[in-house]
Amino acid sequence: VIDVLRNEWRLVRRDAGFRILVAAYALLLAYGAAVGIAQARTRQAQIAEATADYHGRWATLREAAEVPGRVWADWRSPSLVGGSSGAAITWMELDGLSALSTGDAVRQPTLARVSIYAAGAEPPLANPLAIVGGVFDFTFVVVWLLPIAVAVAGHAVVSGDRQRGSWRLIAATTPRPARLVIARLAWPSVTLATLTIAGGVAAATLAGGFTNGAAGRLLIWIVAVLGYTAFWASVTAVVSIRTAQAPTSLLTLGLLWLVVVWLVPGLIDAATMVVHPPPNRLQGHLAERDAQRDPEVQLPKHLEAIYAQHPGWRPSAEAVAAANTPVPGGPASRDSRRVYAPARAAAEAAAPFARAEQARRVQAAALAERLSVLSPALALQALSDHAAGTSETRLAGFRGHVVDAEEVWRAFFAPRIMQLREMTRDDMRVVPTPTTYAAHVPAAALIWPMLGLLGPLAAAIVLFGRARPALRA
Amino acid sequence: VRSAVSIGRLAAKELRDLGRRPGTGVLVTAFAALSAVVALSHVPAFVSAEQWKVEAAADVREQWITQGVRHPHSAAHFGVIAFRPRVPAALIEPGVSDVVGQMLTLETHTRGFPTAAPYEDRTMAGRAQPLSTSTVALTFLPLLVILIGYRLVGGEREDGNLSLLLTTGTSARRLVLGKTMALAAVATGLVALTAVLDIAAVATVEAGAIDGRLFGLHALRLGYVLVWVGLTIAVSARIRSSQVALPLLLALWIVNSFVLPRAAASAGRLMAPEPSAEVFRAAIQRDMTYRPDGTLWVEDWSKQLVSETLERFGVQRIEDLPIGYAGVMLKGSDARYEAVFETHFTALHDLHRRQERWYHLLSVAGPMLAVRSLGQAVAGTDLTHVQHFSDAAERYRRMFVEATNHAIETQSAGTGWDLRVGREYWESFPAFRYEFPTIGWALAQHGMAWAVMSGWLLVAGIGVATSHRHLRGTE
């Protein structure tokens, strides 16, 4: 076996076509890595910028606290501190492994503002043109182009010799032709897999390194890449054994690639849309707007609804009168309840729709992951997303984290707003600071994608075993 | 004339041969079935999405009219929602429609982004471009051309027929042109097939929607497929072994269809990354509140405005003003806010344009990007149309913000906060209506794509025209 491997290694090293293939694949990997690294660094810069902005706003508020009686920058207003001026930020922690897969981070926010008026985080501002066809990241290269590289390198291992008429001689003179096929495919596959793994580790290191728990995620990714390479190498071997001509092998592998990488994921997407149809996004907006109609009629109702829940929040008559005395040249009223209560009512009217939308998204994502058993490409995509920390499930977790942080934030400011109570310097010191989101998806979530990768690999190996008699034909 | 007749005969003979090949029929049937399924399967969703927008716009209008009695500025905060319509040709070429929000909330003191993009509802399985009619045609038509034509010239040489053919009086040039014509005829037939399917699908959406846009889409598609006809013939004539020609053409096809679109799109973000929504919003908020030196803007400005207004009307107190002061104040503050929005949104749109230039620059490497850009322009689903809609919605937003501020100023007195208006006033606002730009305007925005597409046609033409030279050795 060693002799065969050594001989094949000599042949592979001399093969100019294989060298070009490896160079082209390495170039594409490098480009995918560059995109991932740039995205990770941009994200880090954005977090730094948002943090600086937050500290800047708080410095201004503290400065304003030293100058009493400022109508427009009154730090004593809980509505102002809890709203635009003092709003906090929170973000999802992503380490260097995020450079491997953009995942859902292309359409879901990883950085969000926490304010009394916020209703969840805003989606990223990506150029539609840049995301319509998918992102060229490291995972794209592995999922889409690694199979092509393996197929191009190995499609002719048997069929090429058959076409030239030399296979009969080889089969007759080789005691175990299956081992020869394995040896012929081993070096291209090992080279491509090694290149992929080394490139991935380098990209992750350059993008910010590894945090605690990254070792486990990196291991999962390495296993996934190896499994995916082995799957395509096995499929290539089976197809090459079963076909008589190299072009036929290549065309068959091309067809399989289209089905596994493109068509099946497309069908799975369509299936998830049928099982979990997209919600009518307008309903939440209409409910929100309904709550804002007839504001003067509805305001007392909105206020009463809050006071009924929190009787201790009622302000004194003097406080109400003072807040509703117009300031020369300023707003009609500084009674921030008039803004906060309708905004809460509107947010609460829309909340059931937002929750349903969120639940539907989580269910659809879970279904897509379960269905990834049908496509090793989708399974690798899912595992790469989990390893990178950019999976739909994790981003859904972050959205929940933002909602929770907003609740804590409101719980601090709402009593002060509703009681028309001013912020004190002591209050300013104990304003809650949202934590970042560090949690990762539990290992149990990886079962379906792992099955999606290892199941087809096992099937391909079985098919290879069954195709062995054809090597003698 | 004799030469043309001879080429025509050769083409007719090739067509007959291609028709007899069992593989050709299988490929064409599979393609037709896939195109038909995709074309018709998108119709219900498209119809219901557009119908939903019409109904939703009516609901929002009803809410606007029946919002009750309130201060006009409160109504400006209540705002309206604009819905981005699509022309029926968008069914064929959805372009960026799926990744752009369908509705845009318009209110005072803020400029938003379209929300509710269908793309957000998809799972990881739908991250790659969904199968649209256009995607199927632009991806698989070149593949069919390659599979049908990769042996068309080279195969004659491999099978040993070329020398024989050339000794019968057929020149190499006529042979190549005849085979090119045959392949082009097959390709044209396939494009015609997709046109019939597309017209049937669009007619299901709206009977009167068969217009110049559809014609333009298929004319572009034909040009694109002819580029692949030229490339296939050129490679087939130049490469001695079909075992090499096929992988080479397939590699070109994969790069063009799958690698380049992503690589080009990501190049833009790599070279010119956009800010996050939070950073973008924070920058707007900062500029709305502070001067560049970090001092609060509104405080001094407000004091100055009060004194100027009182002086203008010769009164001592705001309560004594004959106009609604809130209207004057809001006009002033909104003017500043609009300038801030304009600065930041223009910068963002410019950034997107810079990213788009990178996209177009890489389109030199494959005709797919250029034909897609032009097709999206024709179907009204490109970035230019998205920005055109955003600009139209923004003009409408400013109109109603200015109108409400003006009403506060002119219809009230004193502080201006006591004014109340009702249904009659809300009805006086026209509903938002979006007028699509003309195809000519849209196509004029894609000079680079035109140049690239023309360049590829030229390359393919030269490739075919010079192919006969590579057969002379055999001659």
C-alpha cells in the first residue's frame, strides 16, 4: 500500500494540471478568506465605533448634569437618557472563526441599540447587489468549489484508463485495484482538504483569533471539512468506476454536484417556505398604527393601562402640571409619558406579530437544519455556520437577547417616566449596562447536520464497496 | 450567394444531425420542463405579493384618513407606509427585489430603510440565489450550448472526418460558419422556448403585460446565449481533444455562473465596506443633535429663532404671535434634519454605487454579470430602481412633512401646539403613487454593462471568425 501511495504521490507532484487546479483552488480560498477577514474586522471596527459613540453620549450627559436648567439636554429626563441620548448598545460576540462563514450575519444584525423606544435590532445595511447571489466567503469555496476540485482531480482515475484502453492491463496486473483507486484519489483529496483546513485556521487567526470554546467549534469544522471531502472523493470514485469515458464521469459528477449543492438546497428552501409560510409583515405595522390613532382619545387609555399594571407609578398632580407647562420656544409639553405610553401601546400591539414572526423563523431554520440530512452541502453549510457562530439559531438567540436587554432597560426607566420623576446623579450611576451575547448553540443542534454529512458519506463508501467488482470488468 | 447557400446547407445538415442525437432531445426536454416548472411555480406567489401591496396600501391610506383628530405634527409622526411595486417582467428577472424591503415607513424626523424583504423569511437553504426563470435560463442555456456543441468542430477532427470533409470542396471557414449557424439556431430555438414560457407566465399575472420589457429581456438573453455559441465553437475548433475542451468549457461555465456573481458582489464589500445599521443611525443621530464641534445645536438655534420671530412680528411673547410658532420651529429643525439625512443617505448610496462599480469591473471576466445587470434594469429590479423608488418615497415624505409644518404655521397662532385637524385635512393629502422610470432611462445607467456585453459578443465573434485557421493544419 505504501509503495502504491508513494508512486501516486510522485505522479501527482508531476501532474501540471493538478498543480494548476490546486493553485486555482488556493486562490479562491484566499479570496474567500479575505472576504471573511475583512467582514470580521469591519464588524470589530463597527463595535469599537458604536462603543465610542455610546461613551461619547454618556460623557455629554454627565457634562450636562453639571449645568442645570438646560431645556434641550436635560440629563434629568429619564425619557432622554433611556431614549436617544443615553441608549446603550449590545452585540453578539464573534471570534476569528466568524471569518469562515458569514452565515446569517449578512441579513441579521450582530450589533443593536438598547433603548426604551427600540423594537429589536435593525438588519444590516448591506448593498442588495452584494447579497442577492450569496456571499463569496470561505464556506462558499468549500461547499461549492471543493467538490469540483475533487471531481476534476479524480474523475478519470478509472474511466480515463478505460477510455484509453489501459484499464484492463492495470486491473490484470494489480492484485487489489480498489486500493489503487483509493491511492489515486487519496493524494488530491488530502491535498485539497489540508489546504482548506490550513487556510481556515489561518483565516480565523488573522480575523481575531480564538476565544474560549473555539477549539470545540474548530474541531467540528475540521471534521465537517474532512467528511465532505471524503464524501466527494467516494462519489468521484464510484462514478469513475461506473462510467466508461472520462467526459461521462465528469458530466455525471457535474450533474450530481448541481443536484447536491444547488437543487436540493433550493428544494429544501421551497419546502420550508411551504411548511412555514412567510407571515404577512403588514399586520404588525397596522396593529402598531391602530394603537396610535386618535392619540388624544387613546392617551388616557394607554396611561391607565400602565397604571393599572403598576399602581405605584402614578405621579403627583403637581408633577403633571409642571411637566405640561410649555417651555418658551420648546415643545408643547415635557410630560414624556405622552410619548412613552403610546409608543409602548404601539409596541405591545405589534409584539404578538413580531413574536409569531420570530417563532416562525426559528421553526423554519430548525426544519432546514433537519432537512440538511438530504444534502451534504447544506449540512456542511450548517456546521460551518455553527462553528463560525453565525448560524440562524445563534442569531435568533441574539435577537432574544436584545429583547431581554430592552426589557431590563425599560424596567429601569419606565417607572421614572411614568412617575414623572427626574433622574438623579445616583440613578445615573446605576443605569443597567447590557451584557454582550456570548452563548453558542448547544452541541445537540449539530446532530442533524452531522447526520447529513456522515450519512451520505457512509452511503458513498457502501456504494464504492459495491462498485469494486466492476473494477475487474 | 453560393457561399451563403453552402453554409446554409451545412447548417441544415448539422441541425438534422443534432436532432438525431438522443442526448439533445433529453437535454432540451429536461430544460423545458425545469423552465416551465420554475416559470409557473412563481406566478401564485408573485400575484399574491403584488395584490397584497395594493390591499396593504389601501389599508394604510384608510388608516391615514381615519387617524382621528390630532395635531398635524403628531400626524407627521404617525406617517404612512409606501409599498414598492414591481412590473410583471420582475417575475422573470426578480433581480434584487427579494433582498430589498417591500415597504418603507415615511414619517417626520426620520428617514428609514425599506423593510420586510422576502429574503429575511428564507432559511440558510435559500441564501444562494433562488431559482427564478431568468436564473434557470442564464445558467442552463450556456450549459446546453456547451453540451450540444463542444464536439461540433473538434469531434469531426477526433473522429477523423475533418480531412474528408475538407477534401470535398467545403472550406474550413464555411464548415465553421455552418456549424456555428446550426448551434446558434438551436440556441435561438431554446431562447424562443423560454420566451414562450415566460410570456405564458406573465400573461397569467396580467393579460396586458406583454410589453417591451419582455422583448428586451429575451433579446438580451439571446445575445448572451450567442456569446456562448461563439465561445463553444471557438474552443471546440482550437482544442484538439474534446476531453480537454469539455472541462475547459465547463470550468468557464462554472466560473461565469457561480463563482463570478459572488466574487464580484463580495469584491465591492471588500473594497468599500458599508457601516452597520447601528453605526449609520448613530452618526445621523449625532449630526441631528450636535454640531461638528460637539456642542448642542438646538439650544442656541432655538433661542435665536425665538428672538428673531418675536422681533419679526413685533411681539414680546410666543403666545402673542399671529402665526403658529411650532410650525416655524419645525420647519427650521426639519430643514436641518433633512440636510443630515441627505448627507448620510447620499454617502450610503454613493458607497453602494462604488460597490456596484467593482461588481461591473469584475463583469469583464464573464458575460453573466453584464447580462444580469441589463436584464434587471429592463425588469425594473436593479439597484438603480431601488434607489429611484427610495428617492420618490423620500420626496413624498418631505412633501407631507413640509405640508404639516406649513399648516401649523399658517392655521394656528401662538405656540402652535393647540391646532387640531381631522379627516378633511388628511384627505387633502394625495396618496403615494410610484411612477416607474422608462426602460431607456434604466438602461442608460448601465453603460459599463453594455460595454462588457458588446465586448463579449465581439470576442465570441472574433473567436468564431478565426476558428477556421485552426483547422488548416488538418486540411
